[in-house]
Amino acid sequence: MPVSLLSFCYLIACIFFIIAIRGLASPQTARQGNILGILGMGIAIIATLSSSAVQEIYWIIGAIVLGGVIGIFSALKVKMTSLPQMIAAFNGLGGLSAVFIAIAEIISGSNTRLESTLGLLIGAIAFSGSAIAFAKLQGIIKAKNITYPAQHLINALLGISIITLTIQFVLFGNIYVFYWLTLISILLGFLLVLPIGGADMPVVISVLNAYSGWAAVGIGFSLNNTLLIIVGAIVGASGAILSYIMTKAMNRSLINAMFGGLGKNNSTNQNLSSSDRTAKSSSPSDAAFIMENANKVIIVPGYGMAVAQAQHALKAMADDLIKKGVVVKYAIHPVAGRMPGHMNVLLAEANVPYEDVFELDEINHEFATADVAYVIGANDVTNPLAKQDTNSPIYGMPILEVEKAKTVFFVKRSLNSGYSGVDNPLFYADNTLMLFGDAKKVTEEIVASLEN
């Protein structure tokens, strides 16, 4: 394929990618955005394989087929609750590919030392950081922040070492220095994410997504590949914007997020237990009676709803309440679940109308006028300690102010703390009634009571 035609195909693919990103901004157009992204990638792959610069095409096709089979199998088998760790894994693979390409470029004698080194550094951090994020989300290691003595000093020394070795390699091109850069960058990625607690994992995922994009930009410059540069910039910029939105939603600093400073090391959170205070429990039938006699019910879904796959039962409950004249709305916190948009996807799967779903800023003022707040599987995003306890790891994070509703029904299996490891005093509030049990089963029993 002529170079001019190849460049034109890359331009068309980039246009598809840009429109696809725009489509993913809304649940209504997300499916269309996915399709456009697939078409763009198909054009890019076919154009690249048709280039005269491509050698050993059968090996490349074999790798594409193998990767495609693994991707399809993963997409079909993964549960909605496991999507965050799958995204973390894919981010890591993107970073690792940048590392391998950078090493191959340097071994082949390329003169793009600076570009290859930048791609390597960012890709290595994205890879190892994503590995830790995956392990925490999967439960392989503890989700809470894991600290160690002098961690900030060690990270600073590693950062200085990376800068020093980068300058040395760019100037003199010693291949062994490049290998040391690879190892130190991977180590730094591990140490940056390890201290970050589970409550901050949604931000970590979006930051690592940005890392993988910027790594692609560096590799694109080293390969003189316009497509990689543009697509990497799109991914990096969109990931950075999403990171900013997420950190703002959690009242965190984006700079701290980019350097792994989200995890707090000095929490003095006081544990609350049933021995200290008493939580009042209720039954699904009582909950159904109170809700069907309410004027307004606000539903707050969380990760527990995703685990129980209760979204369809929740939609049935809402439909029954609407038939009885109750106003029903859904309140979504930006970091509900373990990745951005997690709850929106689940509710869309259950055909919940988009106009009934509201973000934190849109819905928070309505809790004071709500008769019932039905909290199903959410915890940290409703925890009043975020406003009250300056020593809490979640202090400063904007929360859904469900405590202002006349009655709060909290659907949980137990009084255990949320993913951040912070106890929730809302369980013991005077206007809170606990509905203990599986979120799907409890909601189905409420539906049965409403219909009977």
C-alpha cells in the first residue's frame, strides 16, 4: 500500500476513534460508540498489514487471532462485577506492549532514544501499577492501603534514579542502562499503587488508563507512526480528563493521584460495632408498606447490587412503586462500584430509563424532601464520616446525603465496613432501618409484597 493511502486510512481510523470516544460519553450512544471504535480499529489493522514495511505477516496475523480469541473469551466470561479488574489488566497489557516495543527499537539500533525511553518508562509504570490494581480488585492482596517505612523517600529516590539514568542513556546509549531503567520503572509502578486504598481504585484505574495512552504516544514517536501518536493522545487525554473528574468527585488532588499519593497513611478511624451502638433491622414486607405509601423514593445502587445482580429486581420494584403513584429516582455517585460508570451500565442493562438516573450534584438536594432512600449495596459513597471525621481515609469525599431522607433502608448482608475499610455510622442512625440479606433476594421479596 502506498504511503499516502496508508496515511489516509490512518486518518479515517482516527476520525472513527474520536467519534467513538464522543459516543461513549453517554449511555444512550455508548453502543454506537463501541461499534465505531471497532470499525476504526479494523481499518487501522487492515491498513497496517497492507503496508510494505510489515514483515513476517503470518506471525502477526497469528498473534492477532490469538489475542482476538483471548479477548472474546474474556468479554463473554467476565462478570459485571469483575469488569474493573479486567480493565486494569488490559491497561497493564497496553503498558507492557509499549515496554516490549521500546526494547525492540533500542536493540534494533534505533536513534529514537528519548521517545523510546519515555514510552518505556510510562508503559512500565502502567504495567506494574495495573498489576497491583488488578490484584487488589481481585482480592489477591488486601484492598486497604499497604504502607511501608520511608515510602515517599524511597519513591523519590527511585524517581531521581530514573531521571539520572534516562539522561545517561539518551546521551550515551548504553543498553545496560536501558535495562536498569526498565526494572526500576516496573518497581516504581508497584510501589506507587501499593499504598493506595480500595476506595480510590476507580481513580487509579482511570489514571493508569491515561498512562497507557501516553506510553503509546512515546512509542508512536519512536516508530514514526502517526496513528499511534493520535490514538495514544486521545486515550491519554480522555483518561486524564476522567481522572480529573473522578478526583474532583472524591475531593482528591489529581497531582497526588498521578504520583500514587491517594492512599492515606495515618488513619485513626474509630471502629463502630454493634457492641457500641445498635442497628435497627426491618423486613422486606415492612419496607414495601412504607415505600408504597411514600411520595418520593430515591434508590442508591452500589457494588453490592452488582455482586447480587439485583438490577432487574430493582427495576421491577421501581415499576411497582411508580404504578402506585410514587415518584422514583436513582442517585448515582461518580465512584459507586469499582470503576467509572459501573452503576450506569448495570441500570441500563435492566432498561432503567436514562431520565430517571441522576448524578450526585443533580440529586443530592432532593434527599431532604424524600420519604425513603433505598440504599442497595452502597456504603462508602453514603458514609457521613466523609464530612465529619478529618482522620478518615474518605474525609472530604462528596457523598450522597441519604441521611437527610425521612427513612433510610440499607440493604446489606452485615454491618461490615465498605471497600475502603471504614465503618459507617449511618447504620446506627435513628432513621435507618437495615434490611439484612442478599440484595437481589431482599428486593424480590419487596416486589412480592408490593404485588400482593
